[in-house]
Amino acid sequence: MDYWKWGRTMSSDEFLFNYCSMRVCRRDGFCQGSTKEIPGEGKMVLFAALPAAGGSHPSALAAARRPTGASTAVGPHAAPRRGQIRPSSLPVGSSEKPFRGKGAGQQRGCPLRGGHRRRSEVRVPGGAGAGVRGGPCRGTPPHGAVEAGGDRGDPEGQPGSGSPPRTPGSSAFLSSHPAPSHRRARPQRQLSPREPGGKDADGSSEAHAKVWHLYNDHFRPTQRGKVSIALSSHWIKPQHMTEKNIKECQKSLDFVLGWFAKPVFIDGDYPESMRSNLSSLLPEFSEAEKKYIKGTADFFALSFGATLSFQLLDSHMKFQQLESISLRQLLYWISSEYNNPQIFIVENSWFVSGSTKRDDAKYIYYLKKFIMETLKAIRYDGINVFGYTVWSLLDGFEWHRGYSIRRGLFYVDFQSHDKKLMPKSSVLFYQKLIEKNGFPPLPENQPVEGIFPCGFAWGIVDNYIQVDTTPTQFLDSNVYVWDVHQTKKLIKVDGVFTSKRKRHCVDFAAIRLQISLLQEMHVTHFHFSLKWSLILPLGNLSLINHTLVHYYQCFASELLRVNITPVVALWQPMAENQELPVSLAKYGAWENAETVQAFVEYAKFCFTSLGDHVKFWITMNEPSVKNLTYTAGHNLLKAHAKAWHLYDKEFRRSQKGKISIALQADWVEPACPFSRNDQEVADRILEFDIGWLAEPIFGNGDYPQVMRAWLHRRNSVDLYNFHLPYFSEDEKKLIQGSFDFFALSHYTTTLVGWEKEDAVKYDHYLEVQMINDITWLHSPSRAAVVPWGLRKLLKWVKSKYGDVPVYVTANGIDDGRNMVHDKLRVYYIQNYINEALKAYTLDNVNLQGYFVYSFNDKTAPKYGLYSYVANRYEPKPSLKHYREIIDNNGFPGPETPELLCPEEIALCPECHFFQTRKSLLAFISFIFVAFIVTIFFITYYSKRVKRRYK
């Protein structure tokens, strides 16, 4: 990594300077090299001209290296050496002293037919051949054309055109006049692999070999440089992991990249797959030619993404397989296939929409992905990559796409007169990346050691507990006769009944199983939701499901018996009828104001029935703002506030519990960290997603001002009619402060931007573009794993709503069927809890609890810490990991001070047992007293009888 080269590819023959990179090139082709010293060697100056992978006339890429302080000078005022053409003066208005930076850059040449149409060129500063250019290539490759990225050259003087081939030293080859920068390549007809055209490729390979030998024999001893050929490639993956498909993938790479790479880097001949498929259409090399071509490259110069892309590679070249943008896999393949050569990535990037202006976040994340994959290839795969170059410096005309896409780091307004270059956000990103020489670990992202406070709530979540109210045989009052002779079955005796007994919690076998599973986790809290629609089917107290209520009572009491605190939500929206009673869902649900009063009555019934066992209440759990109208949200807030005040006035003193609302709160990050517009969008989304319901309760009693201002703007400009209701002063007082804690559910982080890039992920209502960072870890459902998002969210809650007690009441990730060892969830739990610890220890967030989602796969498929297969529960590795964190109360280290927690006055399970069985206790006490009295009288009278006989 000490000799890592950073570059930026030039996309036109105009005067171009590298904004945050390393070199400057003039329109006559002269380039100033880097000032970075390489110990023991000299300064490297790199030039590149790429054929398409499989292009019919590949050009050479030369890099001249000379010792620092050598007599040969490179610069606008350097004395020319023998045979050198002095560069012309710099363009008007430019600095005579070129910009200096790190690394090396390239200037693009002319296009090739059927490939990356570029001018064949070899430039050797400070030596014969400086400023040398050859004419364009006219041959046709045996596969589809790829994107043209250079200037269009003149057609004469090419092999096969009737003119003699040009060699270094001929006057035409030494011509230094560039083609006009606006003349771009035009798309050519694409040929199938079976069409002739290999002779030009044969000539191209020989031309490259001659140039290499020329440099090797005449210039290398004095200039100490390197020369190679730059090739474009794609990456292909099999549709199915079968031997046939894998061979087809190998064939695709052979036809695209191996066509030129194998003769140069292996044995001087074409790949065997091409020989067998093209037979006589592919020319033959003589043994002398093979030896002459073999080894004529000092490094492997690769272009990936900038030239071949999904739309430009001939479909025949895919061999019915799937293309991919995995640069790391391609680098590994090249290293394995071509004997671990030194690799210089001379062009790499992807494209974005032509409508994207200067905040090109999507381009940044493509760039980030490619550079990260390159770094992984170096560190983990041992690939010898020593340089990287971004394509391209500025926006330009992109072949058959025209101006519909952009690839540049500098924005160009094609409609303007002066075509001024303006740096995009990707320039700042690339600049900082070069300064840091990659992605060094950030201090704020490093794990910390420490523990959570005494009494910290460690919990698990289940949307709804499994309710099995099947009556036990002991509750059946019928009398049966066993037919032992014929049917061998029990036969009910009609008209004969026994007395019914009272139901007991031991009658529910399903409860015991769930309690035992929870005990294995070592959790202190269990969070689940009640089913309003089943408890009160008609939405009022006229019909009550007493069996279900008794089940909930038993479940809560059994939790308390094993020292697990039940955390109970009164209502959680689900897909069908929003989990409301049918009578309420039918008449408008939360749109109807009558639902508010119905919810208050339901809450009062639950407080009365379950309040002796439940001390931790949630009014509404994760109301989905994306599925709420403003009127529904308005009524929901009033229902919550009324339920809170009901508990506060009538039940808190006797039950000594606490109650609040739980909101879903995923973090929203600006896609472009350098963009003020993206930051404004992120702030707006946070207010609409979280602040909408949080601000009235935890803030000033009214909706966020950002929401009102935005809706007013949209209604006035776009003729929308989005009405955000107003609270009366009494309603504001009712809602404001109706909380005991801030409960939030957090799962992932989303990137947002203001520039419209992808219509599918663009929200016209809020004018926000959803963007995906393709370098992030993702679950099978494509949920991003971004642990630091939780810490940012907790800090945001504290800064906005003060030092309120906070509980993370749900945090989890899905898995897949083939997830090995549950590694993703283990990583997720470990890092999200560590970020929560940072929020508590470093940011002083009043965090009091953390709950993992979810309990098991039966109720929440793919999210559970228990798998459920064949009616059996099996713990996943993530459960054991979470249990270990709970047992340690965090992440204690060697220097972590021991936390001495006072003895908690836990609810005595035995005492609770006796409190709930007072009648039984009274009966037992009576029997015991009667027994003692009886024994006393028997003893007393027996003694009297003995005395009388004496």
C-alpha cells in the first residue's frame, strides 16, 4: 500500500486538471507527473489508452519512470531530448505551473471499432516517442461493441486498410495533433463470435508487442519505466451452480478479456475456448510470434465498469449467464488465471442518471463499493493491486446514451454556453479518500467496553403470544364410559354431568413451554401485544372473551413467578383490519372519532383485569405512519393521551405501573454528507416519520412546524389538499406530557437525497430520493445493517426531547434458510447493543432498556432467536450470544470497574402464589387450626383418663 497510486481518467482533449488528484494534462498530450517520491526509485508518470476487451486493435499503455534528479526533465520548459517533440504552451487562462498531487492519471485516447474506441497511443515523456500517436483501429472484434469513451480518430493508415502499418518513428505515428474534443465515437454494428475479424486482433497483439519491445530495448535502461496493455472486462456469474454454467462463465471471460490477456500474460496464444468455438476464423500465431508476444506486459492494466456495462456487452458474450459488478471477484479471477500479476485499475466507476447534478450520492456509493472491493482483494485475497483510477474527470457524451447518463466527478451543464466545470460531491468524497489512503477505522465506530446501569431492562419481543385455550380434560364435566371390548374408545354418557371446577393456570400447557423458553434466555422483560379484536369482538363491553383474558392473566402471573416483567401493548396494528374489532374497522377505524372512546373503554378494562400483574404498559405499539392519514393520526394521539390520563388518575396509585407509547424510529441519514440540501431532506423525513407523533407528546403538544410549513407549501404550489388538523388548547394540554418514558423500535437506517435519481424510489410528495449504500451489509430482505444509526437516533431523541428515559423496545434483523451459524444476527446484536452502550456511556442518553426482536420464528418468521421446525423450538447461536451479553450486563473489559448494584426488592414468587390463592389459604389455615385443636383435646383428655385410672 506504500506505493498505492490514485488517479483520475481524463475524458477529453481539453485542458484538464485533477481537482483532488495528481496530474495535469494539456490538449497537446503533455502530462505533468506526480511529486510523490518512491523510495529508491523515481517518479512515475502513467499514460493509458484502452482497447475494448477483445477490441481489434489494442493500444499500449506506457509509464515512464526516471530517477529523481535525472537530467531528463518533464515540464513545459524542459529541454527536449533527442527525438522529443516539445509540448505546446498551456491554454489561455490556465496556470503555467501544473497542479501537483498524489499518484498518476491518464488521458483517454481514441475509440476502437467494436470496442473502447480510442486512439492507439504510446507517449513516453522525456524520450523518443513523446507525444506519439497512431491512427485509430479499423478492425472488427468477434463480439459485441462496448461503450466508446474517447475521441474519434482518422480512419486511414490502419492494418487491413491498404496503408502500411505505422511504426514508432514514422512521421504519422509521431503526430501530436489531437482530434477535436467534440467528435465522439458512433456506435458500430455488433458482430457475433462466429463472424470473422480476428486478423486485426492478431495485428493488435503484435503491435502492442512491438511497442513493448521497443521500450524495453531502447528506453527502459535509462527511463526505468513500465509498459503494458489496458484491457476492459466485465464479470459474469452462473445462473445456476452447475458445471456447465461455470464453464460458460469461463468462456465468457475468455472471449472478452482472455482474448488479449492470455497471449500477453500466459503463452502467446488465444484461449482454448476461443479456438474450439471459432476454429478457422481465429488466426494462428507462429511459434516465433508467440514467444515475441508472451510476457510483453509489466503489469495488468484493467478497466472495469467504465467501458463494458450491462447494456453494452453483446448478449452472445454472456453465454446465457448473469453479469455482475463484483470487482473483487474479477480481480481474484485475473490473479488466479494470469499468475498473480501486478494489477493497475486504470478505469473504474459506474454511471448515474443524466438528470443528476452536483449531489451525486449514487455515484459516490458505486465508487465506494468498487474501492472497498479493491481493498478487500488486497487485504483478504492477497491480490497484487498497486493503483486505482476513477473514470471520469468530467461529464461527457456517452456514446449511444448521449447525455442521458453521467460519469464525471465534475458537473457540466451541456445547455450552458461556457460549459463550466463544477465539482460534484463525489470530488470531495474522492479527495478525502485519497487523503486517508482508503477507509481507516473511524474512532467513533470502534467498539467500546463498559456495562449498563443497575436494573437495566434486557428483553425479548413477540408480536403476539401463542394463545392455546384448549380446555384440559379436568374441566370437562361430562361422564364417559370406556368401551374396552369393541371400539376401544370413550363413550359419553348423555344426561350425566359432574360438578364443574374453577379454571387454573396449570390448565394451559402452552404457557409452561413459552415460559421455559424465555427462562433459557435470561431476559428480565418480555414484550408482547394484546389482541383487541379478540378480547372485545364487538368493540365494547357487551361481549368479552373471558377465556382469553384469563389466559393473559395466567401468562403474566407465570412470567412474574420466574422474575420476568411483562411489558404489554394494548394495541399493535396488523395488516388485517389493523387489529381492530370488526365493528370499528368497518366504520372508518381511526378515521372515526368514536374509535377514540372505544379504545379508552378497552384500556380501562385491561387495566382492571391485568393491572395486578402488568406494571409496564404500552398504549400503541409501532403505529405505522406510512399507513396513517393525518386524521387517523390525530385521533390516535387523542386516544393515547386519554388512556394515559385514565391510568394516571385511576390506576397508577394502586398498581404502581408506568405507561407510554412506542414509536417506530428508523434513522435517516443524508445520502451525500457534503450536501446541505440532502441534510434538509433528512431532517424533514425525521419529522414526518417520528416527529409527527412524538412532538405532540414529548414536545410542545402540537405537530412539528416543519410538517405544517411543508404541507402549506405543497398545498399552495401543487394544488394538493393535505390537511393537517389542529389541536385545541385543551387537547394540547391533554396530549403534551402524556408519557412516562420514550419507547422506540429501531431496525435499520435509510439514506435520502434531494436529487431525483430513481423514479421507483422517489417520493414525490416529500420530494425525497431513497438511496441504497451498496457497501452496507444487508439482510435477505435487503434491510441495511447500520449499527451507528441507533446511536445517532438516541442522540437525536435526547437533543430534541430532553433527558427522557428511553427504551429500545424492538431491534432485530431477518435471516435466511441458508444462513450459516446465524452470523448476521450475531453481528447485528453485538454491534447494535454496543452502539446503545456508546449512547449511554459517551452521549449520556438516559437509556434504560433494550429488547431484541423477535422471540421465535413461529410468530415472526425469520426474525426469531428460536427456530421452529417440525413443532419444535431450537435455539439459534444468536440466542446464546445475547444471553452472554445479558449475563455480563454489557461488554465489561479488564479495566471496567465492578458495578455494585443494591439488592432489588423483587416480587416474591411464593408470596404472589399465596396472594392469588387467598381462599385456598383460608381453607388450609382452617384445617391446620382444627387439626391442632383436635390434637390438643385428644392429648388433654387422654391424660385425664390416665389420671382417673390411677
